[in-house]
Amino acid sequence: MEGLKMSARGAKRQSVREASQPVRTFIAVVLPQDVKQAIGSVESQLRKSAPRVRWVSSENLHITLKFLGNVDSDRLPDVEAAVRTAVGDLKPFRLNFRGAGAFPNPKSPRVIWIGIEGEVSHLAETADRVDKELVGIGFEAEDRPFKGHVTIGRCRDSRDGVGLSDALKGIGVLELGSMVVDSVVVMKSDLRPEGPIYSEIAEIRMGGQGVAG
């Protein structure tokens, strides 16, 4: 009997530990499949010029609104509630995806991105409101202005992107589709040797009716 009690207590402690495991978390706008496919075609072109770049799988493409890092799983309901408060009275808005570039610049790239046009002020407002609500429950505030983009590749070293500058010029103002943003998603990232796997924790719909603008 005593052994059974010890086992039960041990199982309970293990359950508590599992419940509070850190989850690599970020808040994002997830792209529709047709936009992912169009951007994936661009990646295929760029990959030929810069094979050493760590290219993002087309299935993982998104717009990051805020990266939280490792979050204890028991805090995730508070994260979801904060995001719900942030976007609950916002109206949906339209974004267009066009062209490509690199941070800090195409000749010394660290991040390769797809550009966003359309109602970008609404996107920035969404990111700002998400940031403020999450700061209110203890997360750090963003230390730089929000710049909406879709990351498609990262360079470990600027030399990885040699030859990319001309290829980016070739993309120019290529139209890559559009979407109506009517929700944001709390996402989980599982880091694997073959690359991260993203999964949805919660999709939160915007509360406003119709499309803004």
C-alpha cells in the first residue's frame, strides 16, 4: 500500500513537471496556402543562387507579430487571453505580398524576406496591441518598431548570401498574392535537427465585422 501511495505521489509530481514544461511560443498571422505556394516558388529560384542559406519551409511561412521564446505551458491560457483582448475589437484587413529583399541589405544579408503591402498600418496596429497586452502580463516589450515581412531565409554568415543580391533584383515587384487577415494564431515551435515544426495552440478571430479600409 505504501508503495502504491509513493507511486501515486511520484506520478502527480511528474504530471506537474510535464504541465509546466516550457513551450517555444510566438504570435503570428498564418498565410493561406496559395500565398505559401507562390512564395515557395520564389524560394526555389533564390535557392539556386544561395544554397547555403537556411530556407524556411513553405508550410512554415507566416508573419511574426511577437516572439515570446520559451513560455511555461501553464501560462499559455493567459497568453491566449491577452491576445484575445488585443484583437477582439479589430476589423479584418487586407494584405498583399510583393517583391523580396534582405536585412540589413542584399549585399550582406542576414534575413531574406518577402515584402508586404496593402493595409500595413492595420497590421502594425495589431502587432502593437498584441505587444501591449502581453507586456501587461509580464512579457518584455519590443525594443524596435514593427516591420511587417515574411521571413523566407536566414544566413548564418553573410558569405552564405553571396550572389543573392542579383537574384533578389530579379524578383523585383513580383506579385505573390493577397489575403484578408481575420485572425491571429498563438503558435508553438518544436526545434528539430531537420528544422522547426510549427503547430497551432490557438487561433483567435478578430471581433470586428467586415474588412477595414
